[in-house]
Amino acid sequence: MCAEWNAVATELVACLKRQREQFRVFLELLARQHDALVSRDTESLDRITAEQERAVAHSRQIEDERRDLTSRLARLGEGLTEAGTISDITRLVEASEATELAQIQTQLQSQQKEIERRGRLNAALVE
């Protein structure tokens, strides 16, 4: 693999770490939202909603960056397509990076499921 491919792959790992952190922020906001819904604290709900909107915008930026980096990797070759997944990339990087990517992937999947679960729970409280 060329040095440029490795550099972009390293950028992608950093991007995925930012995404993992953003998911942690979402989980924290959903927990705070749950508490505010239970206590019917509308002022807190308004503040949390504004924070969620900012978090969603930031998450979109991270996702756009991730897609851009994946596209760059695809253009550099090594058998990756623009629709490449973390699993696809894991097969193409060094063993140490592959282990780290696999851990990040597992954490992101777990966080995403928990975000969806908490979102459903909060939606039920609103109804």
C-alpha cells in the first residue's frame, strides 16, 4: 500500500473516533432528555433540544468527512469501493490498525443500537 493510502486510512480512524465520541454525546443528551421528560421540565427540554440540534449538525459533518475519506481511499485503489465499510477497510490495513478499527466498529454499532433504544423510549414518553 502506498504512503498516501496509509495516511488517509489514519485520518479515517481519527474520524471514526470522533464519530464514536459524538455518539457518546448523543447518549448523554438522550439520558438528560429522558430525565427532563419524566420530570416534565420544559425549560431543560428546550435547552437539550437545542444541544441535540447542534450535535446532529456536528454528526453530519463527521459523516460527510467519513464519506470523503472513504472515497479518497477508493480512488487510491487497493480494491476498496466508495461504498466501502469499516469491515472492508479492516481487511486492507495493518494488523494493529485492523484490531483498532474492529473495536471502533463494535463500539459504534453498540452505541447506535443504544441511541435507537433510548430514542424510542423517549418518544414513548412524549406520547
